[in-house]
Amino acid sequence: MQFPPGFLWGAATSAYQIEGGWDADGKGESIWDRFSRAPGRVAGGATGEVACDHYRRYAGDVALMAGLGLNAYRFSIAWPRVQPGGAGAANQRGLDFYRRLVDALNEAGITPVPTLYHWDLPQALQERGGWAGRDTAERFAEYAGLVAAALGDQAPLWATLNEPMLITYAGHANGAKAPGLRRPWLSWQVAHHLLLAHGLGVAAFRAAAPAGSRPGLGIVLNIRPCHPATGRARDRRAAARLDAITNRLFLAPLFRGRYPPEAARFFLSRLAGLRARPGDLATIGAPLDFLGLNVYTRAVVAAAPASATGLRVLRPAAPVTGMGWEIYPPAISEAVALAREHTGLPLYLTENGAAFDGALDDRERIAFLRAHLAEAHRAIASGADLRGYFVWSLMDNFEWEHGYGPRFGLVHVDYATQARTPRASARWYSRVIAQNGLPAE
Ligand code: IFM
């Protein structure tokens, strides 16, 4: 199973999950700094204040990636390092960190793939309404411009947002993630402001990138294929609804210039309408260079008339990962097919992976990655323009409200000593990269 020449083989992380250095070099407070310190929000009272100490250990981590043979690395930039208060001039020391990081990556021959926003909003913006307010979308464009001016010519692929769906629902409807709001009626408005931030950010980034550079811009969506629990019409409708309010809620405005009618009906009848301005959908639909897909599992959905959404996602019975997520490799080809229904852009699998028990001899992870890569290969064979794959994650890290329990890393991290130890899966992945294909079992 050979992959196309030039395929990007990477691993992914995000700023709050690995960097630590929460107030280093003038960084401002983020909503995750605030949220994780609040009692009862994160398992074990864990925070990202130290995490993997990557802020100080980045050079060693780049050497580790080079040793594994990765040719790409997806990471995120912490907005509050660049704009500690969420507005105004850039904090040069914050930008300098990312400059050092991209320099080290480029010197090692590892393609940097930065994401501008992976959930760590400056707390100051949350206090002015956060993603429920339109101003945050405008502030994001300002931030995108600052990063573009400083670093826009240093990386070929830039994502605006990571997983706006998670920010919408986990951040604002069920409150599991920062800012921890339980206000489901905000969902459509928050999703719209995130999409608007993306569109405004794309324009600002292109305008501010150094002359002569042509950074590729995209967005990263998490796609969870939705399957009806039975062939009954009501379960099929429930699955279609979940698909509309999660996957298509973002794909349709980005690529078809409208919200899915099914999602609009749901929000209007059960939650609240949308305040938008003429021209917003055109801004959101700005032409892009790629689409990133984060794919982990599927949802099996049944009608549940008594619940607020009218549906419920069944607890998986099949083999699951340490997160309790069903291991369902066809999710990859199904997510790619859904993306291709909406766009012919080049695609990247910007996250895929699994948490297991932390063992160094992680055969379950190897089996997981092999099965999912085989699906990626199948998608390419059926005509998908899939250009890269990023394992989540390079190393164990802060898994949001779950703290440090789940271990997603190719590389084990001993949090007491910060020692990094590649797992068997890391060595296996090195072979995949070296062969540009899957080794025989
Ligand atoms: O850790 C997260 C990441 O931040 C976003 N995508 C899913 C991962 C695993 O839950």
C-alpha cells in the first residue's frame, strides 16, 4: 500500500495541551488557564500550566520528530502569547517563540503546519462576550494578520480554526470545555461567529503575509459520520439531524454558501435563530487551499423524542479506545467522502489516533493506525486528493477536561521528569514514513 509521492507524514499537537509556560514572556491568560483552575472542571484538578514543558523543550522535541522521520508537524499558536489581552500590538516575545519553533522545524526538513486557534481564547475576549459576540471574530482577523506578517512566509499550510464544532457545543452548550457555558441557545450564533472569524481571518492573513509569499490556507473540521441505529425512518431522521448540526453545519456554509436547511430548522424550532449580516456567508465562503479533517470515530444515532435534541448517540458496543470511542476505521473513508461532496480541495487528515493504557508496547495503537491508514489509502484509490496524515498525537499531553489520564502519544511522556520515550507505535510509524506505505503485518 504505497501513498502518493510527497505525501505529508506528520503528528499533531496544540499549544495549551503541550506548551506549559502559561505566563512566560508576557503571555496573557487564556480561557483554558481560567477554566482548568476552576474547581471540578478538569479531572484531578489538572491544568496545562506545565503540561509537556514544550515551551522550553521545543528544540529537543523537534529533534525527536526528526529522529522519527516525520516530514510534517501540525501545532497551534497560542493567541494570548501573541496578543495577551486579545487586541492591539503583538507581543514580540510570544511571536519569537513560534519563530524559533518554525526555524527549528524548517532546518530539520519538517514542514510546519500551524493552526491559529486551537481553543485557547484570550480570557480578556471572553470577558467581552467571547464567541457569542461578533467582535471576537473581528479580533481574530487582527490576530491572524499579526501572525501572517511575522510568520506567513515560513510555513506552506495554515489552518485558521481547529474543530469549530467542539468549540460550539462542548464550550457553549454542554459546558464540558472552556469557557464552560451551558447555553445551548447560543450554538448557532457561536458557530456563525467562528465561521466568520475563519473567513475574516483568511482575508486578513492573505493581506498581511510577506510580499511574494503564497501561504496555503484552510480550516480543520472534525467529522464524525452519523449512522442510524436501525433502518427505521425516525432513527434515520435522527442521524440526519446530528449530521446536519455537527458536520454539515460547517461544511455547507464554507463550501455551499448556506446553512443546511435541516440544521436551520432544528435551531429555529428548538433553540434560537441567528443574527447575521448581509455578506457574512460570502466572507465565510472565501476560497481556500485545503481542508483538514480530524477523524476519530462514528456516531450511531437513535431517535429520542423526549430529549432536547430529539436524538441520542448510542454507547458503542464494538471495540473502543481508552476514550470509550468506537474503533471504526471506515470513518476515515466516510469522512473523506462527505468532504468530497462539498469540495474538490486537497484534503489532509489533520488528526487521527487513539488513547490507550499508556504502555510502551502499544500494539493496540499500531493496529488502530494501520487500519485507519488502510482506509486513507482506500480513499486515495477511489480518487480523493488526500495529501497528508497527522497522528494525534506526537506525545502524551493534556487531554482537556480529562486531564493527563488519556494517553494519545506516539511518544510516552513521564510528567514527573518530562522524559520522552517513543512507543512501539512511534517506531512502526517511522517505518511507514520511510516506506511511504504500510509495512507488511
Ligand atoms: O486532544 C484533542 C484535540 O485537541 C482535538 N481533537 C481531538 C483530540 C483528542 O480528543
